Amino acid sequence: MSYFGVEIRKLTADDFNYQPKCFERDGNAELYRHLNWCMLMPEDDVNPHYYMRNMEPDYYRWGGIVRLGDGPLGVQSSAHHTDIAQADTKTSVYQKISDHPAAYEMRSEKPFTEFRYTESGAIWKESNVFDFKVEYFPYAIFVHTDSPQQIPYWHTHCLLTGTYEGKPIQALGCFDRLFAPYGDRSAIIKTATHYIWSYYAGIRKDGRKECAYLNIHSDNGHGVAAYWLEGEEPILTDEVTLECDWQRLPYADADDDTVSYTNGVWKFADKEIHFIGKWGSKGFTAEPRLSRVGQTQSYGTWYEGETAYEHELFHTINENMGASVDNIKKMGFEIIE
């Protein structure tokens, strides 16, 4: 399925390449950043832990596991930072390590990490903190320079099974990759500083998987919305609206007008995606990243349709960049003062 510079399909081995063939139309775009995300639910903690690893092809930019703060306007604390690899960690380059099957890997020895990808699944390992087998959801979303996002990029949701802090766990997460069109990394930076997006995934009580990919880059009502429920065909559209009220961060400095939303309803096609905020963070650092004005994240539960239901397992993250009072008002939203 493809539409307005966006397509939904199964991942192939070539998609993990440094220059995938699918982005030939985008100036043979080169891998610029690859990121891993997941929501962890430890048995001995009432708040989720959230993992994010940000990488470039030849080094780790940073990584962190935070304990999410109470309430969608809350702030995080550190779960794991000093004990996992950071920017000063010596790494291998992202490279193909096998042809049969095609496999790609990036790793480090101290602290130990291993991120290995094949067409059929992946492995994520971080020191002695976690060891996951990664199962991809059936569909990935691919966007091109002629899409509302204006950058070559792909994203997929996934199910993780393994151990966290020495205990068995299952979790939902996702990973994505940004590519530089014509090798121009500045094109990524220009589009990655102002957006509203949400990644949601869940496993329903009857065992069916579902997921949503939602974003707005300019005006409310225009962006990219994709939704899939197991047993049905995916939905894809560029007409998407977010209904919510924005609030200032209660812990920000007086001259920092960063805002976030606590609950919301995404509407597109004949679907409604409801988000109910429960936890918050500002960045994935050990303490709130107050220097990044306009950046916020919120987390919670979600459901599709008018009738609420619970998931056996779920993943949510909303991230906003450039979310100042003026910018958000210009996009068509209201602010609660």
C-alpha cells in the first residue's frame, strides 16, 4: 500500500542496508540515524521504565533507560545510564556481517552491546541490563522526501522477549531509521526540530496485535496516519487531526513556554485513537533535559474506537519538538493558561 510519498509493507533484508534500494528515489539516501525504543514494565515497580538508544552508523550518540514520572507532565529519574554504553564507548561501525542470511550489526565490548538485524528478526543486548529477542510486527511504514514528513525514513513496531534486570519480561517497542537524501544530513536536522508524533502498539485481550503511527509536521489536519489491527488491512492517510489541550510544563523555568498534552484523540479515516496520559519525561537523560526547550514526551494507555478497552501489553510514546506556545497555536491548537 502506498500513498502521497508513504508506503506500508513488510520489511525486507535490503531495508537494513546502509543505502536501501527503496530510497533510490530520494537521491540514494544514506543511513544517518537509527533508534531503538521500548516500554518496560518491571514487576517490582509501579511506573514503567522507558528505553531509548540513539545511534549513527559509526558511533552511539547516547542511550538511556528512565523511570517515567508520575502524570503526563511528570519528570523522569534514572534507571540505567552510567552502566550502559554512551557517546564515549568504542563501537564497531554498522555493517553487514553475513550474506546467508543477510545480517547487519553494530556492537561494543565495554560496556557490551549487540544490535543485530535480519529480515526475520533482531537481537538487542545492553550490558547485563537486558537481552531481547525482537519480533517485528508484519508491517513497516516508509516515508519519502515527497511525503508530509519530507525525509527518507522507516519505522516498525516490535515485540521483545527476554530478560530485564535479570528477570523474564515481554515488552512492546519500535525502531526506526532516518536517511540523508543525497547525503545531505542538514535536510534531516531541518525537519526533525518541529513535529508532533505518536507511536502506539498493543496486544488485545484476544491476542490480536494492533499499532498506530501518527504525526503532524505543520498544520493540524495534515500529516501521516497509519493504523493496523491483526486480521484487517492497514489504513493509511494524510488527513489526520489531533484533538487535545496543551499545558505548560509545571517544572520549567518562567521564560520557558514549552507545552505538552495530557490526553488526546487522533482522528483519521473512520478511526479514533484515544490516548490517556499517565506518565511523563523530558528527554531520556538521567534528569529532565531542560536545555532542550520545546521538547516533551508523554506516555499512557490507548485504545481505538469509541469504547475503551485494556491491552494485555502496550507501548505508547508521544514526542513533541518545537512545542512552544506560539508554534502550537500556529498549528491550530488551544493552550490551557
